[in-house]
Amino acid sequence: MNYLRTFFTLLLLALVLAVSSCKTTTAPQSQLNSQGLQLDLIARHVSNQYGEGAAEIVAHDHQHQKLYVVNGANKAIDIISIAQLPTQPLKLPYSGSNLQSRQLILPKTISLEQSQSIEIGGPNSLAIYDDMLAVAVAAKNKQANGVILFYSIGEEKPSLIKGVSVGALPDMVTFSKDGSKVIVANEGEPSKDYRVDPEGSISIITTRPNISSQAKHLRFTDFNNQRSELEKSGVKFASPEGTSVSQDLEPEYITVSDDGSKAYVSLQENNAIAIIDLHQESLLEVQGLGFKDWGQYKIDVSNKDGVNAANYENVYGMYQPDAIASYDVNGKTYILSANEGDAREYIYQATEADCKAASHTFDKEDGCISYTEEYRAKKLSLKSPSVIDSYYHKNGIGRLKVTNVLGDEDGDGMYDKLYSYGARSFSIWNQDAELVFDSGDDFEQLLIQRYGENFNSNENENKGDARSDDKGAEPEAITVGMVYGKTYAFIGLERHGGIMIYDISNPHQPSFESYINNRDFDKSFEIDDDADPVSLKGAYDQVGDLAPEGLAFIDAKNSPTGKPLLAVANEVSGSISIYQIR
């Protein structure tokens, strides 16, 4: 018996050591298992609209304790009262709903200065300052100038003040720190057939003492002759021949420094940040963000091999932030970025004959491709000999989606390096857009550690490893807040779901605090938002919150509960979730 006991003891010890040796792909336990801030889900609103963008961007009206939410599905703004929030955790977190809403329906047309009237489309963004609501709305023709709708908000229904014309496809709007200006990121996306490509731009509207009827437009035309210099700094250009720099640059998101002197604008597709002097209302510079070396961090590059994170030499990630935020430490501004990544691919419906007549590429499944820069690595010709060749196969790095505009360093049609979309992380940059900190491979390693084969799931189905070839968990939303004397970053993962939380009080040494995800990975469901109407299967209404798109931090002094809150707009589940922080 002693012999058997010894044998089984040794066997158990061997198994423990074997398991320990397999943890080479996980980040340090002390970092990823930290339990700092605790978040309790106390309230939830369910729109019963799935896969249609019924909950995208959220903002808090602290004067009347309401949330304003962009409802792209209904081309409206949902208004949710949070004046009487419970303080105990929600009993049914995946399916429960204890908040009510009413809708602000936007006008179909808006009259501007000189009796000009335009047809408008759906809202993209909103912002609140005191009793004023600003809503960014694209024109019905998205390549035409959009509009900012200004509303006066109060206890009753918001009342429209006026509309002000801005650039094409206003994608994000925010107020200056003192509320005297509204700053707008006009993305200026081309039409699907790429026949019309407006310039990207920044619009500034004076709001005090009165709302100006005309915006000042900052354009990138001064950079049209600086393409080579911008490329050297890490700016990426991807567009048909003949496209100017000012057409290629596409503003995505804006943050304003605490002192109100500067605005920082993410140029997502371009892997860059633009810096604006708000006092002079002038564009100062466009700064490329460079590239992340995946030889230094582990990454899972294939959606065909389960959990398989590794280092890859000569493979790089473009940061390409979507949402950005900023905060001040010792008088210095630091910029936070959610490094989502995004490729340029434009597809429209046409017959094969018409598609080829337009010199475009016809695909039987997708349609007519007017332009794309996105290819699987296996479709590119690699220069031999290459380090990449040693691990290049169709179910390995050959699956990774990469750009074809970078990596061919001598222009011979053979690729020396591979550049993928996004950095699967969040970063901190200084006021000159120089990298201070990056979370490395924390996100992917934590998801592997906690979810195993369910890691890198998509937002529309519980199927693990689905996004490993394409930007991973996809950090998209980010906000910053002060809690009990410390500064925290909250980062939303669009695909896998959930919120990563870091203590960023020291921007040079952030530390992981916690991760929350109100999603049931045991449920079987499928949401196909490419179908018309949206196809819903399985337990789609029992799975919880899917695809956090927008975040709003509510500090304790402005909170109806007296404690800090985090409001999350979940795009695919069409839900708003509110967490109390302790």
C-alpha cells in the first residue's frame, strides 16, 4: 500500500509539473489574477433588437440622471432614466432588464443656414455638456456633408435648437472642456464603388455664448505633399492610385486634453494620431504610431488550430486605435488608445459583367470588390529565404489577415515582413504621440487562461478561436475614470466581450486590476446581422451582453448611487449594462 501511495504521489506531482510547464503562453499570475476593483452589475436595459446597432454610444446627463444612447437601428436616441438605480447586483444578469427607455426620433430633414435643407441618415455619436446635447448625424448620402444636431435637454423631451453642417460622415463628436466648442471627426469614407471619396476633416463649432451657424473646417490638404515623410513615421496609406493624402486620412475619434489646449484625433485606418491646437483652431501635425513587434509578444494567428499563441519574427501589428481617451499626470497629457485595427475593403452589389466593366473584382460570395488591401498571408509571395517561411502554412500564419501595402520593402512583389491589423492591446502615448506603455499580449493570454478553447470568440456566436486570424478580441472602446484616488482605464473588447480594467495612475507602469464579462459561454446561439432581416437562432436573448461599443464612466459625485458607475453600450445584444464600482 505504501508503494502504491508513493507511486500515485509521484504521478500526481508529475502531472502538476507537466501542467505548470504548459503555461508558457500565459502572462504572470500576479498580473492577470489581480483582484483590485470589483464591479457589480446593478442595472440593465434590453432593447430586444439584436445585431442592428441598437446600443452604440452612451453619454450621461448628470443634471437629470439620464443616459442618452445612440440607437442606429431606429435612427434615434434612446433616453434611459437612472435616477432610481438599485444598489444590489442584478439577479438575472444575462437576461434581466430593470430599466425603461423612451426615444428621441431624429428629423428626416434639417434646415440649415440660408434655407438650405438636407436629408439626414442615422446618428453616429453624441455628447452632452450641461443642458446641451450634440448629435453627429450623417447625410442620407454618406459622401455628402453631415450635420450636428443641437438639443436643449431637461426633465421633459429634448427640444431641437438647430443643425450645423460639418464634413462628410461625422463619426464622433465631443465638447471642449469648458463646453465652449464642439469638435467633430468627419471620417469622409468613400462610396462602396469608390467613385466618390470625400476628404477627411475636423469641424469645430463655437457653442458659447450662442451656437454658431457655421463650423470651422480643418482639412489635411497641407499634408498632400508630405506622404513620404508621413510613411516614414508609421502612417499607413491604402487606397486606389490617385488618392490624395487628405482623402486617405480618415478621422475616427477625439479626446481633449485636461487643460483644454489640444485635441487628439485617431486616424484609425492610417495608424496615426492628429494633434489640434484648440486655442488657434489649427491642425498641428499628423504623427504615425509605428508598429508592434510580434516577435516580442505571443499571438494566436490562426482560427483553425485552437489555442496556439506563439512569437513570430518579422510579423508586426499596426496599432490603428478606434476609441481614444486622455488624462493628466503632473501637468502632462497622456493618451489612451484601444488598438482595434481596421482594413479598407469596399464591396458593392453588381452583376459580374458590370463589375468587370468597372475594372473591379467580382466575388461570387461577397459581390463586386472595388478595393481591398486585406489578404490572408498565404496569398502573398514571401521573399526567400525568410524567417516567416519556417512557420508558414495554411492553417498557421497563412491564415492571418494582413495588409498588402506594407512589407514589400524593395518593391519587387515579394514580402519581407507581414503587417496585421490592430495590436490586440491598449496603449498609453505621451502628448507627442510617442509610445509610453503597451499591454502587450495581456488580453489574449488572459482570455486563454480563463476561457480555454472559448477564447477569441466572435460577438455573434459562442465559438472559440473564431477571431484569432482577424484582430483577436478586438479592443474598441476605452474610457478613463478616477476611483478612490486612483486613475483607471476601462477597455471594451468588441468581439469576445467584456471590460479590461487597469490602474494607470503611473502611465509608465500600469497594472492589471480585473476583467468582467457579462456573457454566458455555455449558451448556443447565432446572430447573423448580414442577413436582412437579422437572423436569430438559439438562446440569443439569454446569452448576456455582446459587443461593447461605447463606455461612459460616471464619477461618484455625479452618480445617483453616490458610488462610481460604468455604463456600457453593447451593440450586438442591443443592451445597456450599468456596473457599480467598489
